[in-house]
Amino acid sequence: MAVIEVKAGRQIEAPAAVVYGALADMQQHQRFLPPAFSDFVVEEGGVGAGTVTRFKLSAGGRARDYRMRVEEPEPGRVLTESDTNSSLVTTFTVDPRGDGARVEIATRWQGAGGIGGFFERLFAPRVMQRIYAEELERLNDYVRSRSEATPSSGGPPA
């Protein structure tokens, strides 16, 4: 059995603190998840470390239930979600870049053995990269729309 790793990243057009806040707050996070994620429920907590969520992920013609525990190994920069029923761990890394942030989503898990494992190693990374690219696009749209809706301060009164 081999470890499978999937990564996707992109520049997000919002400050790193805003982006990290949206990722760490599961009420916000679920708003920009792609349709491949469904039945999202916050079981414990809701923001940052100690939060537990569950959801269904449909990918490659299969649906699987996940129950994830959130940790913050580097609060404000790195957030992890670990499946309580498998070896799967997803890491979100947010780094300031210019006026925005570079966000990477990386997932690792112990792949299956045999012929099923062969197909998992062949197809799962491509399918998950597409899902993560969509999630990052939706994250960008989400944080941009929220910052546009928030009036800026410091300007002259209207």
C-alpha cells in the first residue's frame, strides 16, 4: 500500500487573515465547498482547533462519508482536517503574497492494495485536484464578495 498525495494551490485575492478565517470557520467554509461535498454538518465546535465536521464526498463515481477533526498546527497559517475513520489528512496552508494570499490544499492517505489500489493511485489524484481547484476558485469568489460587501473605513464621509 502506497501513500497517495494530492495538492492544488492558487493565489487568493484577499488578505491572508481573511482567507484563513474563512477556512477555519466551518459555517463559512461550507459555503464555498464544491457540489462534490454534501450533507455537511458541524458536530462539535465550529471555528478552528477541536471542531468536528462530517460530510459526504462524491468523486469518481463513488461517495464516501468523512468525519473530520480540525487542528491548527500553525494558527493563522496551517489548518488540518483528519478523518477519524481513516489515515486521510487534509492540510490547508495560507501564506501572505502581495495584497492577497497563496493557498494550498494537500491531502494524504494510505492507499488501498491490489488492483483497487492501482486504480485509486491512477485516478483519485486527478479527480481530487479538479475538486480542489474548484474549491479554491469558490474560496476566492467568496472572500472577494465578502470584502466588496464590507465598506472600507478611513475615507471621507459621504
